[in-house]
Amino acid sequence: MARIEIENLTKKFGELAALDNVSISLEKGQIVGLLGPNGSGKTTLIKILNGLLTPTGGSAKINGMEPGVGTKKVVAYLPDRNALPDYMTTDQLMDLYGDFFADFNRLKAEAMVDDLGIDRKQQMKKMSKGTKEKLQLCLVMAREAEVYLLDEPIGGVDPATRDYILKTIISNYNEDAVVIISTHLIADIESVLDDVIFLKNGKVELHKSAEEIREETGESVDQLFREVFKC
Amino acid sequence: MEWNFRNGIPIYTQIIDEMTMRIASGAYKPGDKVPAVRELAMDAGVNPNTMQRALAELERRGLVYSERTSGRFITNEESVLKDLREDLAKRYFDELTEKLGKIGMDQEDIRSAVGSWLDGLEK
């Protein structure tokens, strides 16, 4: 059974189809790039996999289950904006994650927080934008989940931190997990991807291994993206 | 050691080239243990599956061998290493002569240019 099975998935907001008959099947043991320009449906797809939105038609399943209580145990989600109570300190947020998620590895979280120089006693609301993003990512990546859904994980952080984050993703990668990274900073992440999915106007434009793309086109994924989505 | 990847070339072939160079140049010595896949992947900033694929190919070519429980090692076979260096040398000569050909040098020109260049080095 595929870890993630999406069949004929459609999501409409009024007349607008944010996702239009999308079918994607993902096996475990992969790092997948969900790539597309603004408004192509990336966040909508991730939100459906999280159970934050319900499909208009079709289905999205994780381990054969519709998104819900059962899947939230195994899905680690990094939203595209902060959803954590920002009056809490780093330590308190780690407590919170430990309470909520049985797969939260506190030691791992502490090690990442320290590596990135995040103050454990500081309230989240007093942190810079980049530091907030780093902290959220530490919390998410410290879970030993089966599915990681990372919505724009590297958008607001400096290049050195980007490298650290990618290394964290690689080191956390395990054969049982699927990691989905949505982003448009393709050049920065393409070397860590197995598969890439291009979304265009809510449809899957391309789903292929990154190495195949390089082999067949002689281009980087980033270059191909710029061609496919040329304005 | 630094890893640099170029656009538009499969990463696993670039890893193979880099590892081959490290073996040929002695950065990895015969019998050295090859770091674990994940460690190498993190170091290079690439997908672990890609690194795995590259190491499997190096193994197929006989440049590394694996021992069931203890991991991968650089080959001790002198003949494999000798072939490897010869292959690389041939490749560099091919590249060189192709480039010199493009700027209009024929075989004779190249032969004498190489000779005088080597003489220059000796001084």
C-alpha cells in the first residue's frame, strides 16, 4: 500500500478549482518536492492531507486512512504560517509538543534548538521572523513521524540555516517516512529530492524523479521549472 | 572535502566522478572504510537514495567492496587502481586534445607544445 494515495482529488473555492482532478501515489522512503508558482494549489493539497480542508471530490489517503485523528499521529506538519501560541517560550513549546505527540523526540529537538542558537527561555513572539521559522521546523522535525508535510520550510531563513535544515531533513530521513517539501526555492533543495511534482493551476503538470529530469533534459529541476512556468 | 554539483547532470554520476577522483588521488586510501551512506549524503547535501545508488555503482565497478556487517571499503586491488588511473589519464588527454583541436592545433603542434611545456616545467 502506498503511504500516500491521492485519487481524482478536487477542491473548489466557489467557482475556482484550487485542485483539479489530482492523482498522486507516493511510496515510503522518499523526499518529494511539491513545486509550483504561487496559487498553484500546493498549500491546498497539504492542508487536505492534514485534514484542515475537506475535498470537494475524490480522495486523499495516508496509510489507507482519510485524514483525521488516526493520521495526525503519524503526520508532522509545518504550516505556511505560525500556528503555535507565541506567548510560550521555546522550552514551553517543546513541552507542548511532547504532550501532544507520542513520537516527539525531546532530545532531538533540544539538540537542534541549541545547534541553531535559539534561546530556550525566550518567548516566541519576541523572536525574529527567521528564528520563529527555525523553531517551528525544529519541533516538526523532532517528531519521528511517517509523513512530514513541510509547507515552505526554508522561505524566511538565511542560506547557512537553509543548509542546516536540509541536512536535518537528510539525517532525519528514514526508509519508512515520506517527506513532502513545498517550495519555490528549487535550486536550494533540488539535490535532496527523489521525486518532483509540478503543480500548475491545480493540476499535476509533471511527476518524475529529479535524476531522470537531469538525465533526460540535461537541465536542473530549477531550469525546467523556469521553462514550464515561464510568465 | 568539498562537494560541488553542476546543473543538468544527474547527481549520482557526479558523485561517482568525485569519489573516483578521491580514490585515484589517494584522498581515500586502499582499504579505507567508506563513510556510511547517510553521513556522505549529509556531507554532500544530497538525497540518501542518490548516494546509495552511486555507491552501488562504484561497487559494481570494483572500486569499493562491502563486507556484510562492517560496511564498505576502498578496494585493495592494485590492478583496479592502476586501470582507474589510466582511464582518468586518458579522459584528461581526450579533453585536452579536443580543446587544443578547437583552437586549431593539429597532432604535431600538440606534441611539440607538450614537449616545450614540460621543458618549461623542468627549469
